[in-house]
Amino acid sequence: MPLPTVAVYALTRQGAALARRLARSLAEDGYAPTLALPQRLADEFGPALYFETLGRALAWHFEAFSGHVVVAATGLTVRLIAPLLRSKTSDPAVVVLPQDGRFAISLLSGHLGGGNQLAEAAARALGGQAVISTATDLEDQPALEMLARDHNLAVEDFSRLAYFSRCLVEGDKVRLSDPEGFLTPHLAPWPDSFEFTDGSSPRVVVDYRLGPIGSLDLVLRPRVLFLGLGCHRGVGQAELEELITRELARHRLARGAVAALATVETRAGEPALVKLCQENNWPLLPFTKAELGRVNTPNPSETVNKNIGVASVCEAAALLAARTDRLIISKVKSPKATLAAALGEPPPAVT
């Protein structure tokens, strides 16, 4: 997994010395830092990313780094980043420090963007104090978006997080429906924060299956569905989309619960398949014919064996990807594709 990239900026000579020291420490703490300094200091500080103005540097590099540490005034930093903000689900972390390093203020994307963690790392490096203002952290309550990220649960609608976060901060129990136990085992540190329910809304629903959902419910989809796909060369993306959408709906399975799509390696480069995975943010898992050939499947095909060299693609690929021997969708066909699906364990979350 690549290290989180962090740009460390400063405006003054004193700030630049602190930023250089901080960048070195962050490199030892699991980050990939880049020092960014005013052009006028180039002769003093050696290799760095030099800029004419901080505002232009932030605008140019804002989305290129997973985090930004700015050794400058908080008000200045707020004014400079304000036009760059898009969404709490995608904005990078921003941490602000005074040039003496006494505080490391988590300013933006404290949870999903890792701002709180970055502020704590900066404070450790400089012997300062991390300033964390996210309410759930202050009340020692879990952040649901972080629980979802850490345990590979897809959040269907981030706008519904605010209500449940407020409940946790104010000491009210959050109703939770988790029939398969994807999240419950991870809630032990907060025994008084959740109550379990099968019905009453608003609630947090954790399920890979489609079912009745209240208008105020927060839905978390465990990524446990592994799709196996076989196709002819030149298949169209619309056909693949229609096949997947139809069969997931027919079996009452949530699209957000798809963990990956798998196929035979000789089809992994099909443009429609590649684009389908890119647009849905699904990993594409290619398997060799030898790997697929070792899997016992319920619907082998002599025609597929003759044309491709293996008796099953979609079913074998789904079973291999899910590391199971049971299908949740057996082979179904469209004119140029076949689909199967299996239920497996969530893949490791990417943080």
C-alpha cells in the first residue's frame, strides 16, 4: 500500500526550518512528505517544491496530496483553501501549525481524510499539542464513517451520517440492525452507545441484501459480493451493466456490496470490462486458466472449454475470488456474457 503523501508548507525562514524538521519526522512515521517553500528561500534550504505564492501552491497541489501541513496562520490558511473544498468524502487533510510548533490543528478532513491522525503525528514530532475538534473524538465516541472505512463497509448516503453522529455526541443510543454481524463485533469499546433492532427507524442498517429501508436510515453495505464474469471479445459495456443490474436486483443483492469482479486473464483487458470496473471502483481480479480449471463448478460448459480452454469462467472466477465453494448466483447468460456471484469475506480496507 502506498504511503500517504503530505505536502509541508512554510512562509518564513523560521517556519521553513520547522517544516523541514517536521518533514523528516513524518517520513519516519509512515508518510511520504514533500517540503514546499517560498522561492526566495531556495538558496538556503536545498531540494524542495518552491512556489511564488502559497495560495497558488495550494490550489495547484491540493488534490495531488492526501494531506497538507501548513506552517502559517490559521485564518490565512482557511481563506486560501476555502475555494478548493468539494466534499468531506474526497477533500485532503489539512493541518495548521504556528511556526514555533506548539500546536498542530486538525483543520480539515479529520476523520476520512486522516487529518486528526496527521495532526497527532505532527505534534509528536515537534513536542507540541494536537488540537482535535471533531465532537465524537472529544466525547470518546466512534465516528461511524471511520468504522465503515476501517471495516470495508460502503456508506450509501453520507448526508445521513450527521444525525447519528449527533446522537452519539449527545449520549443517545443509536439503533443498529446488523443481522450478519459485520459491524457488531467491532463495537465492544462502546457498550452503551448502540442498541440492536430489526425494525424501528431511524437506524443504522448493515446488510449486503436489499430490504425495507426507512427514509432516515443510514445504510452500510459490507463489501462481500464477488462477481465472476465471462464474456465474448468486443462485448459492450451496456450489456454487462444490464446483466449485473438485473441479476443483483433479482436476487435482492445491493450493488454497493460488490467487493470485486473476477474473470479469466485472457478477458481482463476487454475495454468494456475495464471501464465498467473503473466507473464502479471495483477491483478487477484476473485468474489463469489453470487456476479456474481446478475449481469444481455446478455448470461447466463444453462450449466454453472448447473456445477458451477452461470449462467454467464466471462461476469458477466468483468462487476463487470469494474463497468459497458456494455460489449465491449461479451462472446466468446474456447474448455475449455470463455472470455468477459468491459471498466471501470483505477484502482488507484501504486506508
